[in-house]
Amino acid sequence: FNPVDGKGIKNENITRFDYALVESDDMPLSEQDAFYRKLELPIACLVSSGGKSIHAIVKVNAKDSDEYRRRVDFLYDFLDKNGLKVDKQNRNPSRLSRMPGVTRNGNQQTLIATNIGRRDWDEWMDFVEGISDELPSLTFLADALKNPIILPEELIGGLLRVGHKMIVSGSSKAGKSFLLMELALAL
């Protein structure tokens, strides 16, 4: 899927470093497909291998072999950290993928999807940085209602609890200071 110079099919014959192959054999096909889509990888095409994996041809848009290597290393590490064990033998730019429409061991290799996820590498990197922005995870109301909050004991019935704060405000000479002194005595 990366073009060659016509003199061979090895890494040194690659003329552009546009795509990388991502493949995993460690989870069911439906989970692999969902995983690729969830992480919004910039995928040119998804191809069923006719076996136990889906090949994702990911747009890496590297300017040279060094940048290709860095981007593929980042991609594979990112996927690994997010739970997809990637076949690391596919790191080289001259790697081949499966051919949709061809039968392999009695199973049809098929084209599943084209141009899914983010448009290109840079757009995907913006997405990845958003995933790891260190914001707290979302809390859903249904989960919060399952585990009700245990409230501290009341200091002032219906008004103030232990560890909470209270503000007393009012116009000048309204009696704020006396109210606070009376509250302190009552406590």
C-alpha cells in the first residue's frame, strides 16, 4: 500500500511513507472493528483477512522513513496502552495486506470500510491529545444514584453540616455579627 520505486519490494524501495498496517489476532473480529472506530484512527481501509484479524491500513502521512518509524511506534504504543495487542511484525513500510475479494483457506477476504475515523494523522493527533487531557472521567447520573452520598451530620438543622461552609450576608446593621455570635454560642 506504500508505493515502491519499481526496483523491488523492500523497505529501501519505498518512495512514500503514507500508510501503516495495524493487525491484532487477540480479540474477536467485531471487537477489533469497534476498537478501531472508537479510537477514530485515520483508516484508509479495513480489510477482513479471511482469518482471525482485521487489517487496518492507517494513514500516517510521514515525510521520510525516520518520521514513519516514529509515528508507527507511537501508534502501536498508543493502541497497546488502550488495550489492543498489535502484531509488531507489521512495523515496516513495505508490509503487505490482504486483498479483498480473494479466498484464503476457504474464507473470503472482504473490504469492510474505507475512509473512516479522522481525516489524517495530524487531525488524529489532535483527537489523541484530547483523550489524554487529564480531565476527570465522566460520571453518569445513573451510577451516582446507585451509590448515594453519605452526608455528614448536621450542625444547624436543615442549614449547615460538618465540614461545609456557610455565608451570612445582609445590609449594614442587619445583625449579621450578632447572628454569628449567637450561632457560635449555640454550637
